[in-house]
Amino acid sequence: MKQDHRTLRNSVQLTQRGLSQRQLAARCAALGNPMSNTTVSRIERGQRGCDVDDLIVIAQALRVPFPVLLHGPILQ
């Protein structure tokens, strides 16, 4: 799946407020997808892409709907 890194990066940064990269990585690992805080940092900076499995786990770890990571938060 081709993902616009800017959208993903912005979505992750907006949704992880109050959660460190290390905590997000630990949540991903607890959900069965080991990920280092360095990996989380690279995803945020757009230096690393994600496959669908990574996106699903990150969304679950952030407790946001999967589409939020793909399209960004829905502003009302």
C-alpha cells in the first residue's frame, strides 16, 4: 500500500499527544508487532514507510480508527 508519508506523519504526531515514542513502540509490541522507538521516529519523520500490518497496529496502539492514519483527523 502506497502511503503519503506526510499524512501518516501528521496523523501519528497529532494522535500520540501525551504518549512518547517509546510508549507507542511498547504498545505496538504488546499487540504483537515489535517496533522500536527509532522506528516510530522514522515513521513520524517520513523516513520509513509502513505496510498495512504496521498501520493497523499503530492505529490500535494509538486507539484511533485506522482511517485517521490514512487520511488524517476529521475536523468538524
